[in-house]
Amino acid sequence: MSSVICSSRISFQVYNGSTAGLRMVGVTLHQSSVIVANLYLALITAQWTILHHVILWGSIVLSFLWYFVLGALERFLWDMYFVPFVTMATMEFWAVCAISAVLALLPRVVMMVARHTIWPTEIYKAQLESKGREPSDSLRSRITYVEQSPEIQRTGASVSL
């Protein structure tokens, strides 16, 4: 929701006083919202597979392709001929997409970094240790180790993450 608010606010500032029509602003808002939403999904995705890449980046490409097809076919439907082509050729379109992506995702990135450095979870600490990285001194003070009870027999089986 914040991406839509951010994109619409930036679009209003960029297109205020210009000759851009409602459809140009609509194309810009839609594309910037699609880009921000997919970048946010990319930001919160913990493990990447080929399927993740295909779906996330493919949906952005598919959204652009849809507007290209729609812009070429609309001369038969109504007189909005090539509006997506004209809109995507302007610097305002790309500025709104870039600025809204940065401004909408910056608070989330800052919170993720703060959460991992100031209040790390046990899972995050274990991930750092399994990757061979030593936690920082601030993290080391918060790591709790559980001593194994002498009554529990050790087995040769292990669980890997």
C-alpha cells in the first residue's frame, strides 16, 4: 500500500503542471507500482531459485509487454493510440519509477538492516555461524548456547540446514 501512495505522490509532483493526460499518469502509476511490488518481493525472498527469478523479473517484463501490445492495439478500440509508447519514452516515467522504488523500499531496507544488526533472531545467528562468518561482538554477547544434557546419547545422524 505504501508503494501506491509513494508512487502517486511522486507522480503528482512530477506531472503537476505538465500536459500529461490521465492515461499517461495511469501507465506511470501502474508500472511503478508493479516495479516496487516486485522489488519488495525480491527484497524479502530468503532463498532464490530459478522459478523465483522467472516469476519476479518475468512479471515486470510481462507488464511492459502488455502495455506495448495494448498501446498498439488500442487504435481499434478507442483513440489512445501509442500512449504507452509515448509515456515510456519520457524521462518523467523513468524518474517516477526509479524514485518511487527507492523511496518506497528505503524504510524497509533500513528496518531490515537494523533488525539484523541490533535485534538478530536465533535463526539469523545460526545462519551466520553455518556460513562460516563469525557474528560481530554485539551479536556474540546475545548468543545463547544450550548445553547438551549428559543423559542424552549422541547419534551419528546430523541435520543440515
